[in-house]
Amino acid sequence: MGEKKNGETLYSWRKVRPVIRQEQCTGCGVCMRGCPFEAIYREAGEYRIRYELCRGCGICALDCLRRAIYMRLP
Ligand code: SF4
Ligand code: SF4
């Protein structure tokens, strides 16, 4: 982990976070394979995000053809 300052990790650049609309997800797995930080995993048949690994790059939201992922301000 990076150095902490005022509760924030210094190298962290997450300003927004991805949210998965489960009802729109087809389970294709594209988001999980495309995340450069391995922050998406599958559990109980759903794709979920490990926010402690996510950098907020938005690639998963762009990759999802179903638009099941959107980026939300904290
Ligand atoms: S890319 Fe979209 S539809 Fe595919 S598993 Fe991820 S959230 Fe679901
Ligand atoms: S925003 Fe980037 S780091 Fe976070 S889950 Fe999506 S692809 Fe991975």
C-alpha cells in the first residue's frame, strides 16, 4: 500500500467509483478480464468490485456493452 496522509493513500487517484447495476449485467465477464488492477471478482453469480483495489480508471464502465457499470462520485 502507498503512504497514508490524512486518511488517503498518496498514490491513489480514485475520484469516482464504479457501480454495477446487477439487473443489467449479463455475466459476460468482460469487465473482470479488462480491469488492470484485478479489482473485479465474481461471487455468488454476481460481478463485484473490490474498492480497496479499484483506482477509478473507468475502463470497466467503458468496456461494458450493456452499460451495466456507471461511475459515481464518492
Ligand atoms: S461487462 Fe457488464 S455485462 Fe459483462 S459482466 Fe461486467 S457488468 Fe456484467
Ligand atoms: S474503475 Fe478501473 S480499477 Fe476500478 S474496477 Fe473499473 S477497471 Fe478496475
